Amino acid sequence: MIQNPKRYTITAALPYTNGPIHIGHLAGVYVPSDIYSRYLRLQGRDVLFVCGSDEHGVAISMKAKKEGITPQEVIDKYDGIIRKSFSDFGISFDNYSRTSAKIHHDTASEFFRKLYEQGDFIEEITEQLYDAKADQFLADRFVVGTCPKCGNEEAYGDQCEKCGSTLNATDLINPKSTITGETPILKSTKHWFLPLDRYEDFLKEWILVGHKNDWKPNVYGQVKSWIDGGLEPRAVTRDLDWGIDVPVEGAEGKKLYVWFDAPIGYISSTKEWALREGKDWEPYWKDQDTKLVHFIGKDNIVFHCIIFPAMLKAEGSYILPDNVPANEFLNLEGNKLSTSKNWAVWLHEYLEEFPNQQDVLRYALTSNAPETKDNDFTWKDFQARNNNELVAIYGNFINRVVVLTNKYYNGIIPQPNELSEVDEATLTELKAYPAVISSSLERYRFREALSELMNVARLGNKYLADEEPWKVIKDNPERVQTQMYVALQIAAALSSLCEPFLPFTAKKLSRILKIESPLNWNTIAQNSDLIPVGHQIGEAELLFAKIEDEEIQKQIDKLEATKTANTAENKKAEPQKEAIQFEDFAKMDIRTGTILEAEKMPKANKLLILKVDTGIDVRTIVSGIAESFKPEDIVGKRVTVLVNLAPRNLRGVESQGMILMTTNAEGKLVFVNPDTDGVANGETIN
């Protein structure tokens, strides 16, 4: 670990521009990286926080084909959505670039060319899958087949999303092209490979020995597994029609593999920032006194901890990451987040549906962050964290302090009198929190840090609840001056301590308290006079609003609609039955009818006894639908009836026909009934 670095370079994984940002991205990468960057800036550190849109690779091509537009149209559309979402949500990037920019193409090409000229690549002719009908080589994600390790029949050519195994497209059993559905053939093609095996000893020393005690166990464990399994050369070029041209002779029609070009996007984003700000970019990537930290999700650990460091080592002039605090995955309501299945909470939609509540989502995602294991986001938990914690603890304390200060002193900070032991102990405890919160943040324990921040609000609430200034004011107003002074110091501390986690709240609270610039954390740790006597504060405003059940139910219903749509889309019709002759069908007498009466069959959970007007007569039909319908709900229901089915005795009741049913996308029983007005009972269906 670098001690007392001169500067920090913080990177957040480049989001693919094949869709908007969702809560999984936020919890895994962007909220923790923003908290860390904001915290360091508050400490007066030299911080560069960079990111950008990842606009190359197969994911973009697939999206373009699916939407019937060009890759450029795809990246322009989603880059715009992503940028606005990040800005509105308060992610404080110093620079947000895009890999389609000329500065990135130039930077990535120069990087490749230097390694090429140094002889760092292996040039090989290999057999790769080729779709003869589409007349193109198939990139990993354009191939699906059966995973050789777990048998999943929908594994991709680079990874099985069921068992998590990393694959090559040629490993798949029964591979199919996602473009045409054809079985691909093997065809020879030339590519360049980075020989990762050459860097095994370096990686063992640098990570397995050097970072054994300071990298997160989930990161360290995955890297160790890869290295222990033996590293192999990895392709850095691909046969694609979208991306950065391979900048050497004999590479026509080939592009840089997206996982070679994407991490270089951090460097090109830094260059873009430096040009705009008139600064030198190189110290942020090449000075040994710079601390480089990559924030990523667990699916990117190998690329940021093995492949990119090997690239940087090969190039020779770059520093290596000091830490890669990758998070695990966030699930949604018990199911894995899925962009393709629309099983997500999209950031741009959240910002529209919960206006001015950015910090509520930041709080919920941080307090439930998947730091060492997968976690689950639920709307009920989101509501509870807002109502029971932000509103009831933090907001309640601030509201009490501001309301009472305005009520007793017209909003002017009162002069304290002699401090009691409780006052002294409370202020001493307050001074300890900057160091406690800092310690957690420096170790990338953001959940723990947020919990300590809330303990500051709890400290304030407990102090007011124990001291009860609203009761003391009658008999001892001098004592209340001291009590309110102490409470106001806690409120002032919160306005700065909460800034990394809840930046919109910090701004609002500072406005209420009329604190013009954030308090230095060292000042909070050393002084008790954070907001001086005689200072005028503003009127009370609610920091947080209670979220009602109706708002949450709307979000749950939205997800249920998505689940129903996915089920319907994926539902496969049953195979056709054995062919019959027209005469066989003609034997069936199917008519329209109406249910007149319905009651449960005694001692039978599944059966209803129905009286049905078939147009011919009113007859009894016993139907096994009691678990799906209440008797009172289906009286008057129009139905379709097979009337010439041979009678059958069911629990002593003779059933004279059959009601026709089917199931919907959710597997629920549905009546097959005439939907046109004016169709009389007894009409035959033929």
C-alpha cells in the first residue's frame, strides 16, 4: 500500500453503451467510487476521478442488430442517457469520456503499437467459429451453446452465466450462431495474443504476496484461483466490423479486442481531462507517488487484476493499481438483475419517479452494498431504510434542532453556559467520528462507514431525548441554551460528514444552517465550536419525506408486469398432438354457455359444482378449478363447453360436459370464452 500519496487516480468501470444504468451498476461501482472520491476531496487531496462510455465490442453490435440501427446510433443514444443519469444522480466524475473519441483511438493504438514493436505479442493462426451464411467470424457473444461444465444450454461463447465459468466459443457443445441460427464452422484466422503466462511470476509476487493483507478476500481469492490454474496467452484482437482498427500491417478487417481497448479508456479519459484543464496527465499514471484505485464489479476482476496489469507491466512506464475493491452482484427482489430481460431498476426512470430523492437510493444501495457477497435489493427494504432510518433518525434530529432553535432563539445560536458531564461526553464522542468514518472509508468498507455516520445522528437524537429541552425550558432556560448549543454542533458536523454519502442532503442541510463551505473533518475532530454563537440559521425544512406504500406497490407491480411479459415471451407452445381427421373433430359438440350457479364440492379442495346454461338445457358440470376461482366470482361468466362428453360421476355428482380452459403467461387458469357481444348460449363452435 502506498502511504501518504501525492495524488489519487480513481477509475470507475466504463459502462457499456448498450443500455442505461441500473442499480446493480450503481451498487457495484459508481456509488462506492463516488463516496471515496468525495471523501478524499474533503480531505484536501489531489483527486482525479475518471470514467467514460465503453462503445466498442460485441455488445454494441448485438444491440444495433436487435434494434435495426447502426452501432453509432446505439452508442450516441445510450451515451446521452448514461451521462445525464450520472449527472442528475450526482456522480462527481472529473472527466467522463467515450471510447469512440479520437483521443481514445489514438491512445489505444499507440499502446498496442508499442507492445507490438517491443515483441510483447504472440502472432498465431487459430481456428475460430465462422457463420458461413452471414459470411463473418463469430465473436464470443454471437455464439450460444451447451456449457461443457454445467450443461446450461444457453451459455455464451465467452462465459456461462449459470455456473460462471469462463469459456472459449470453441468449448461450447452444439454451438449456434445468434445471427442466423446456423451451426458455425471452424475457419483459420490470424490474431495477436498477450502471453499472460510470461507474467505469472510477476503477478504472484505483486498480488499473492504483495497484496495478501490489503485486498478484499473476494478479489484476492478469484485472482489466486486464476493464477494457480495457470495463465495462458489471451487474444487482444478480434474479427469484427466495429471497434478500433489493429494498427499494424496484415491486420486488415481486425479490431482491438474490447478488453484490451476498454481499460486504456481510463488513460485516454485522463488525457482528455488534462487537455481541458491545462494539466500534465502523466503524473496521474506514471508517478510512483500516485495511488491508483480501480472500482469494478466482480465480473471484471480478472481483467483489472491480471490482464490490464500485465499490459501496464509490458508497456513499462505505468504504475500499477494500489487496490481493486471490487463488489459482488446486487440482485433484485430475489432474482438476478438482467438487462436483456428488463429485470432492473433503471436509474433514469428512478430519477423521474422519485424526484429529488437521489440520496435515498444512494443510502439504500450503500447500506445494503454487496461488498463481500451478493446482496438483494427489495422495494420494501428501500422504503424501510428511508422511513425508519433517514426520516426517523437523521431527519427527525435535524428537524428538532432547527425548529427549537427558531422557536427559542429566533434562529440564532445561543451562548452556552457551563457544560455538564453529559455535554462534555457528547462533544468528545462527536470529535471521534471523523477518524472512525475515515478509517472505514480508507479500507473501502462503505457500509460500515455509513453506519458510523448514522451513529452521529443517533448520538444527537439520544442527547435530545435524554436532555428534553422542551421540558427544561420552563424552569431552567439557561440550561437549554447549553443543550441547544451542543445539539447544533452535532447538526453542523453532520452537514460535512454526510457529504460523501448523501451529497444532496449535505447541500440542503448546509443551506438550512447557513454554512457556506463544508467543514474540514480535522476541525470537527478538534473543535467543539463548529457553528459559532450568534450565527443565524434558516427555517426548518424536511430533509427526507416518508415514502408511502402506494409508491412502493407501484414499483412492485411494475416488476411483476416485467416478469409476466418475460414469461409470456419465453413460454413455448406445447408440441402439436397426433393428426386427426375432420370427422374426429366433427364428433365434438362445442357450444357457448353461461355459468348460472357455482358452489364448492363438499370435502374436495379442487372441485366446483357448476350450473351452466348451454342453450340446449341447464346442466351440472363438475370442474377442477376451485383453487383458481371463487364461486361468487364466476357466476354470469360466459364459457365454452364440450356438451357431448360422456357423463361421469364425480363424488356422487354426475358431470355432464367439460368447461374449456387454458393458462396464461403466469400459469393461471383462464376461461376460453366468446368475447363478442350478441353470441347467444347454445351457438356451436366449428
